[in-house]
Amino acid sequence: MAITPIVSGQTQVDPAFWLNAANAAVRRECGWHVAPVITETLILDGRGGPTLLLPSQRVVAVTSAKNDGEDVTNRVRFSRSAGILTLASGWSTDVGSIEITLTHGFPVEDVPDVAALIVTLTKRAAAAGAGNIAQQAIGPASARYSVDRDGAPLNIRLLQSEKDSLAPFKLTWGS
């Protein structure tokens, strides 16, 4: 059985593709969506104990919390700046047994540095296309592209300085 390709059709990539890729690169580095403020429902694995770590660094509200199917919303306390939920009676230890509906993330206007980095990544990736040309010859026509140590084109890879600028938004638990 053939597997559907991730990318198919035209090979000319529009700017929206690079913008989506840049957003994904930042979110992957940080371990969560960072911005904008969104409401979503998370299904999490239980590890027991009174503390549950969420994939977030800024929780605005928790509108629903279920532990093994039981509504515990009124018994949950949360940290707005640390992504921590507590339940005195303890969280489940079962896989996929916790359902949390929350509003979280930073307003885009509060993280202009992250937004600017995404714009920079988008421009760099779009300009690089298949990679940065490291060497070019006229006859017989050839070109050599800069690649990283894994052989991938240098385009959406984050530079160390860019990773450093994202450090305040990076989840440090679970890694």
C-alpha cells in the first residue's frame, strides 16, 4: 500500500508554506504553541500525584478538568505562569485519562520578539529555497548548496542565537 506523500503537486512553494514552516519550527523548539491566546482541549496521560504539568507557560483560564471521566473543575488550582495544575486528591495514572479545556498562550502583541523571529525565518527560508548556494560554476553549469551536518538544506533550521532568544518561552519539563 502506497503512503500518501506529505507534499505533492506543484514544486513552486508559495510564501504561506514558508510562514507555516517557520511557525512550526518555533513551536517545535518551544514545545508548545506560545502565541496567540487559544482555547483548546488537551487529552493528557496521568502520572499520579497532585501536580500535572501542562504544555503551556501561560494559562489564562481552565474551563473544564476531568480526571478519569470525573469532573474536577471546581477542585483544580492552576498557575498562570508555570503551566501547573494541582488536584489535592491526585491525578489519574492511566494513559489518556485526563481531559483539560483551557485558554492559554501569549497575546501576539506581548511577544513581538517571537513574531519578528518568525518573519526572519520565513524570509530566510523563502530566499534559500533548496538551500543557500555555497559554490556556483558557469561551465559546465553546477551549483553546490550549503547543508547542515544531516545533509538538509539550511533554511528553517534555527541558529543558536535564535534558540537562545526563544529560551524564555521553551518548556523545560518533560525534556
